[in-house]
Amino acid sequence: MIILDETLLINQGTVRACYHHPHNSSLAIKVPMGCKKDREQANQIELNGYQALMREHKDLSCISHCYGIEPTNHGDGLVCDCICDSDGSVSKSILDLIHSDPPPNLPYVKKVVQELVKYILENNIHIFDLNLKNIVLQQQSDTTYKPIIIDLKGGYELKEFIPLAKYIPYFRRKKLERRCRQLLERTDRYCQKRNSEL
């Protein structure tokens, strides 16, 4: 069993908390919290989504890779890459980076997100939970950013009454295009808001 304590905590959401792996600095562990149903399903949904993506694409440089589920003192945890900047610090999400002080080069942040969207659409990568907290921008040694998606629910977390996107490629593609467009719009909106505060 992997023992996690609060000194290892990276961040927490509504159904999971993310910790540094105590024995491997390149890994993180997502453990359950929140309501029972979501708690039990979140890690398995992400692992299923990751495995489906890897079956379809084999080589994906824009995602955090998953390595399986391991028992911890906080319940079963999903082991995945811990995305860090070139200086070793944990990479910030798009939203956190936009709000950081001092702020980043906001036009460049928008450009990086545009390039990610282009990559997703050109390769038809079915990741639908594209929000500003689920994508980190990993700062490279030359100060450029590499976008990496850290929550991989993919097509397995479709909550529509009739999930057409799960079974019909045309609707899946349309949903992907819509989610990518929403990501671009949100990025632009938050960058504009941050710019107005400076």
C-alpha cells in the first residue's frame, strides 16, 4: 500500500485529490474524495478513457499517461505522469497560469491553446472534457509551453440521455469540434479579463 500524507498534496477537485507519488517524483496519484458514486467511478473512467485513446492513437504527446490503479491509505489511486516544468515545479493549468503573478505572455498562451486544438482536431482525439483546469502548460527550458491534458475521461464520460457521440462518428466529431471551440472561447475570455486587470 502507498502511504500518502498532506505534504504530498498537489491539488484537489470535487471527486479526487492529486498527490505526488512518494517513491517516484515523475509520477502522481489521483485518489478518491467526494460522494460515493463519483468517488468509485472517477479513476476507472479515466483509465478506461486513457486505454481507449491509446488503442486508437498509440503515440500521444499531448496527454498525461496512466499506469494503472494502486492501493493507497486514501483508497485506490490512479497512477499517472506528474507534469513538471523544466525547473522541477508542477506545471500550472491554463487557468492558474492566466491568473499567475506576474502574468504570462497572454497572446502566446492563446496561440499554444490554438495549436493544441488544431492537433486534437487533425488527429481526431476524442477528449471531451477540455476545460482550463484539465490542461497544463509545461514550461520548457527555452520558456516555450507544451500543452498536456491531465484528465482523460474521453468518450467514456458522456452524460447525454441518448449518447449519440458515443456510437456515431459524425456526432462524435461534431461534439469534439464544439468542445474545442468552447476551449478557445474560454481561453480568449479569461485572457481578455486578465488583460483588463493589468
